[in-house]
Amino acid sequence: MVRIKICGITNAADARAAATVGADAIGLVFYRKSPRALDAARTQEILTALPPFITRVGLFVNADAAEVAATLQQYPLDVLQFHGDESPSFCRNFDRPYIKVLRVTAAQDLRPAVDAYHDAQGLLLDCAVPGVWGGSGQSFDWWRLADLGKPWILAGGLHAGNVAEAIAIARPYAVDVSSGVEMSPGRKDHDKMAQFVARVRSA
Ligand SMILES: O=C(O)c1ccccc1N[C@@H]1O[C@H](COP(=O)(O)O)[C@@H](O)[C@H]1O
């Protein structure tokens, strides 16, 4: 079964809807320049609204170690997602499972990254778009990856209309979607989320 993370949740109603349609994980963006960035009140509201057994992923882009540590003190996050240029030693600093994002455009040898981030819980492949760290809605040329010896997550420009094909080609452990299930940046479309989950489940 392919797992599903819905990222960029910004309010309680969207968090509840993501859980209701069957998401396995939600992503909370702690990157101030994102249109999906959270403040303390929103973060608390979302975490309070979320039912049990949904993984809470905190997304960071080149944050200071102190900022990541302070966020972890404040909120019960299950997994960290490092979406910038964070080094392996930075990522393993927080005594928390982490996912390292690799930005790609097409097939490439991922072995060096797998070796460097050997203690990552998973790797996430997103589309490399100049000047944009993520949430771009752009996809890369999917390819069938050789076994990485580690779970990996497919992201970048996914939506209900292409996710089945993406899974058939790439065979990821999980998929991650943000803009493809939105009505506008930071506002999820609940029907699009339901359609996305249904397509993944039937892929
Ligand atoms: O969502 C954001 O605003 C964001 C900002 C900075 C880094 C990553 C971000 N989102 C992540 O980007 C990928 C792909 O998103 P999309 O589905 O193409 O919109 C996904 O992992 C989001 O979690």
C-alpha cells in the first residue's frame, strides 16, 4: 500500500479533512517565506484538531538549529522533513526521525545521497525548480528507481490526474502532495484531497 502525505496544512478544517479522506501523514510548513507557513496559533489549532495515528511532519528549509530545536520543544512533531541544503550532520542533530529531500529533474544516481544520509528514515524526491525550494506544483521525469535500501517518497506536481501513472512508473513507498490538492496556496480543496487519495488507493 502506498502511503500518502498531504503537506502544507494551514488550518484545523483542512487537517480534519485530510484525516477523514485517509491521509497517513500531514505536513506542517515552518518556512517563513512559504504561503503555507504556520504561526504558533495555527500550529496549535491543527495539532489539537488532528485525530490519533496521523503522522505529524514538520518541514524546514535551511533553518537554524536553534529554530528547529525550539519548534520541537513547542510541538509534538513525529518526523522532520529537511527541504533545503541541510547537511547530514545537521539533519541528525535533533534526536528525531528525519526525511531528507533531494531535488531532481530526471533519472540520476541517488546512491551518494543514500550513503550520505544513511540514517534518514526516508528520502523524498521533489522537482528541482530554480529559485523555489518546494510547493512548486512542478513534476520531474519519473523513472523506476533501483532499490535504495530505504523508503522513498515521490513528490512534485502530483495531483489526482497523474498520481496513478507516477506510482506505476516510479513505485515509491509513499507520495506527497501540496499544491495539487489546493484551491489556492494554503487552502486545501477537500474534494481534490479525496480524489487524490482514491486514485492512490486504486493505483
Ligand atoms: O509547500 C510549500 O510551500 C513548500 C515550501 C518550501 C519547501 C517545500 C514546500 N512544500 C513541499 O514541496 C513538495 C512538492 O509540492 P507540490 O505538491 O509540488 O506543491 C512537497 O513535498 C511539499 O511538502
